[in-house]
Amino acid sequence: MVFMGWSAPARDIAKRLGRCAKEVKTSRRMADTIHPTKSVEQRLAELEEQFAEMRARVLGLKPFEKDWRRTVGMMPDDEYSRSAARLGREWRVQADKD
């Protein structure tokens, strides 16, 4: 799967959903080979149970606690912060030259 431009939490959720979908496909194929004579009602009940389990997993996912939105603006706007930013810029410029 390609997740270019997606945020880290969105990529993580998409990957987890992909794994859940693969698990359901695998379990359904196994169920069809083991019990090919199951009634439609039985198969529907199993699918509803699997869906409820997947739904609980997805709804239970929590976003990352720390992302860039919580980090931006954390440094106070004072002399020390501006000095640190200036020194960091100078160091990066020097590192790029090397």
C-alpha cells in the first residue's frame, strides 16, 4: 500500500485496517473449506461477529500522543530561544556545506 502524504496516525490506522481485512479474508476462506455446508444464517452470524470484533479494534485505536501539532510553539519567545534557533540554523548551514 502507498500512503504518500498521509499523516503518521492515518498510515498506522490504514495499515491496521489492512491487517484486519486480511485476517477476515483468511478466516472466511478457512471457514468455507472446513464447513462448506454451513447455512447462510450461520455464515451471517459468524461474519457479524467478525465485523463486531474488527469494529471494536478500529474504534479502540488511539492517535499518537505526541505529534508535531503539540510540539509547534512550545518554546517561549525569549532571548534564549531565539539564540538557540539562530545557533541551530548556523550549524545546519555549516553542516550542509561540509
